[in-house]
Amino acid sequence: MAEGDGEGQTTGAHSATPDVFISYASHDAATATTVVEALERNGVACWIAPRDVTPGAFYADEIVHAIDASKAIVLVLSQSATDSQHVLREVEHAVSKRHPVVSFRVDQAPLPAGLGYFLNTSQWLDASGGDIVRSMPKLIAAVRVAIQAPVVTPGPAPTPRGPAPSPSARPAKHTAIIVASLIGLVIAGFEVDRLWVSSRRAASSSLPTTAVPAPAPAPALPTIPEKSVAVLPFVDMSEKKDQEYFADGTAEEILDLLAKVPGLHVPARTSSFYFKGKSEDIPTIARRLMVAHVLEGSVRKAGDRMRITVQLIRADNGYHLWSETYDRTLDDIFKVQDEIALAVVTALKASLLQQDLDRSTITTQPEVYTLYLQGVSSWNRGTTADFHKAVEYLKRALALDPNYAPAWGILGQVLMDDFFYSGSLTEMRKISAQVHEAAQKAIALDPKSSNGHLALARAFHWFDWRWDAAEAEYKSAMDLDPQNAEAYGMASYLSVFLGRCDEAVRLATNAAKIDPLNSFTYLYLGDAQECRGNLAEAEAAYRKSLELNPAADEIRGILGMLLLRKGDATAALTQIEQEPMESFRRVLRPLALDALGRRAEADREITALEQTPNDHVYGLAAIYASRNDANRAFVLLDLAYQQHSSGVLFLRVDDRFRNLVRDPRYKALLHKMNLPD
């Protein structure tokens, strides 16, 4: 809705049963109009002022009634919005009603404390680059998920006027932040950290719940093992709130140490960090991760001094088994991590041997470790820009300490991810050489480097198409780190390509057990189940992936292809139209249109794709194959092979090419790639 002065103007029909309340400052009326038009064009009814204010009604009452009746609000977040007391009151009222907030950020204005207090559990979609329209698919996807999710309200809802959506992404540490701010005025030191110990549990009872459907536990043991612990992301309690990378890195290093303990179940990083910024309480987190204990903590770092406060909690009764505070210099970081790991396993009556804490490859330079953590943090954020930053941080670390094996291992992984997200085929040879170099240096410096072996396996797999070598390196990565879910997932892909479908399902299932809240593990599992012909199980896996990450690229498109294979073209087109990745959406739409008998529309889509055929080689080949135009399909497949496109590796299991399997050229192409026919 527009801020209370009523200056905002919008267009579009007023719906009697709106889904979303729109909050915006009048200066952003044009952007709000774009948001409303995009949502309502996709079947999401909006309530927005002044359009939907009943003539003659009291303006403020209308606003309150609309918020009360909604399931969520979409906030157009800008400098004007942060300056508006009307927007602040709207957000505050929505949060008090447990309504999730989808923050659609259109500039980089700093967030004031008042608004930040209410928004740090909201979904943030960043359109600050200026291209509002290109950001709409992700906004629509987030809204749809929230509309379908159950909404918790503190009391009876008023007259229905509207509902809406949003997944949650930012840290939910209200109590901790407020306490830190107040005490920071008196003491520029560290005494606030112990006050944080119970803030997560206090906050979880009062903060709004996320609109993302609560993910059910992934396939797991029927009972929760007693010797099990989840390491949650540590909270950055530093005065400037600029040490998140250090807090996350400290928690991740402790997690990695605990994962080496025989007989101790420790969920992988992605699943434990899934709860970062969410207001879930400890028992709920433990149930979803299938653990009996949770380790949480905070970090305050200033210069070379740090304070780390940790506590080990038994999930079923909230009892603190152990807690400690460490005041040290940065030089002692590895020693502190070891002490924490040892204290945890002692409390759990597990066994941690000294060789399990082998730190022969640690760096003695705090600056190197800091750069390494910044690189890992950037890599984990997962955007193209962050991959570039990660490469820069890691290369700076290695320039200072060329013998720091962990940095080489991560560098190899980042280079692979950066290439597949944003690299061009012309760069493949150069990037391949860099990945091989980084991976081999990591292994030479530390033969136990699981990340080094995984990076080398991925290079053999995706760049070199050397299946035996890739398989051997994946096995090494898994043997060295049985908790490396990514190694299991990538190895399952390789098994799919080689036609070993049962093995693929086993590997992907292991990945899901290790990392049960990582959406990618369910993509691996879905592909493996499709390989085996289990379409119902594949669909369930893809939908689980979508539930965990509703705005992610590719998931909806992959689900759409499966629905086409199952004969449900209408449902397939619905998913494809919501696919955020434009290039993927464009090559899938003609397939669904053909299946619906809308040939002329499909022809127009194909003509547009043909304007830039090199950008859509494999996708166009699939379209022509599905249309039974074998000659055109094989011309494009041969081009994809010459370009060394990774898409062609899916040929054996891609149902879109079923019309080609009896053509001798199909078998010949598989043989050229050393794949079984």
C-alpha cells in the first residue's frame, strides 16, 4: 500500500479477495505499480492504496483492516521507504500479526535500526541493479509459495481483504542486537555475549514465522541418534556487524572437526546454515536435522582480539550440557576451535583422537586465514559477483601463503562454480587448466584434502569427460570426508550419465541424508530416480527441492520437464512459466506449447530462439528431437559436442530425445563421448 499520505497511484482492477498487501512510499509509486501489474497478471490479487481504499472510508482504518486480512505484505524497500513513518508502522503492524514480509529492494539505502528490527526475518529480493522487470519472476515465485503456506495469526482475522508470500533469509537475533547496542554505549567490550545465550529461544517465541513451507525431515534414521549434534551459524556480535564471515567460518571449522568424529552424526553445513536468519526454535531445528543436540554461539572480534561464546544444548529439554567463553587473540583461533570440538565430544561421551585434529596444513598468518574465510563466505553466497570476490580473496591468501592447502582446494571449487554460472565455452580450456592446478596443489600439500580431490573429480567429469578418473577422485573425496554431500551428489550425476541408475539413487540418497535441507541434493535424487524410471519418486524429490528453495534457478524448469514426461502439459507449462532463469524458460516453453497443441505459438518461440542459436544449442536440439526432426536435432547435437557443452552429457537420460534412440547417429554420438548406449 502507499504510505498514508495517499499520493501513490496504481492501475489495475480491484479484486474483492486480494492476496497481497503492497507497502510503499509515494515516491516509489511507479515501481509499486509494476509490482502490482506483474503479480496480478500472474493471478496474485493485490491490495494497494489509494486504489483499493473504499471511497469515504477512514484511510488509516482501511490500511489496518487490509493488513490484518492479508497473509503477507510485499514491501518496496528504498530510501524513501526507510524515511517513511507510514511504511514503518505498516511493517510493524504486519509483523505483529505474524505476517511474513517480502522486501523488494530497489536501491542500496542503508536500513535504519527501527525498520531493520522488523525486517531481519523477511525475504529479501534485490532489484537494486535497476532492472526491476527481470527481478519479477523471483518475486512472483516467492509470493506464490507464501500464499500456499499456512499463516499463523495471533487472533481472529478481520474481514477478508487480502493475503501474500515470502521466504525468510535474514538473521533473527532481535534480542541479541538490541542488547549489544545498549551495552555497547556503556562498554566497548565483550560483556553482552553471555546475554545472547538464550536470545534465540526468546526470539523464536515472539518473532514472525517464515512463509516457506516447513520442510519435512529428509530420509533419515527412524530414531534420532543420541550422539548427534548440529552446529548452527554463529552470530556476529562485533560492534560494526562486519564480521559475519568470521562468525560463519568459525562455526563451519568446528562443524568440520566434529564431522570427523567416528560415530557422531553431524549434519552438513548447508542444512545447519539453512536456519540462519529464521526464527525456528531449538527443538524444531533439531527435529528437522534429526539431531539430539545443538551447538550455538556468538563471535565478537575487534582487531586481533576475539571473544567466542558457545553453548551445547540438549534439544528435547533445553538443558545446557556445556558452555564456555574464550577471550583470545586471532593467533589462537585454531586452538580455540580444537578446544570447542574436544569439549563437545567430551560432553557427548564420544571419542575424538588427536589425529582427528590434524592441523598440519593450518596457516600461521592471521591475515591469510581472514582472507580464506572471506573467500569461503563469498563462495557460499552463491552469486556470480560473489564467486568473483571469492576468487580474489583466495588468490590474495595464496599470494601470502602458497602452502595453505585449504585455500587451494576451495579455489578449485569456486573456479568450477564460477565457470558454470557465468563462464563462456571459449574460456573452458583456460579455466580447466586453473582448476587442475589448484586441485593438484591442494592434494600435493595435503593428500587428505577432500575438497582438492572433489575439485579434480569435477574437472575430470565436466571438462575432460574422463569418467574413470572422475569416478576415482569422487571416491577419494568421499572416503576422506564421508560428510561431503557434494561429492556424493556429483558422483550420482556421473552414475546417471553412465547408466548405473541404482548406484545413482544410492549416492544421491546418501547426499540427502548428510545434507537434508540442501535443495540441490534433491535435484540429484530426482535425476537418479528418473534414470531408474521412478517418475513419482522423481517428482517428489523435485518438489522437495522447490519447497526448500522456491526462488532458485532451474528447479521449476526441471519439474516442468518431468510433468511433460508424465503427460500433464498444463501443469508443466505452469511450472515453466514460473522458471526464473530466462534462457531455460525460453527453451522449455515450446515443448509445453507443442504438447498443448498450440503449434503456432511454439513456432514463434522457436523462431526467436533461432536468432541466437549458439546460446541455445542443446535446448534447440531437444525441441527438434521432440518434433521428430532428427536431421536438425543431430546437427545441433554435433555442434554441442564440438563446443564441449555439458548439456550433451545428459543425452542418455533426457526423455526429450527418445525419438532419436534408434537412429545410428545417436549411438555413434554416445560412443564419441565414451558413454554406454
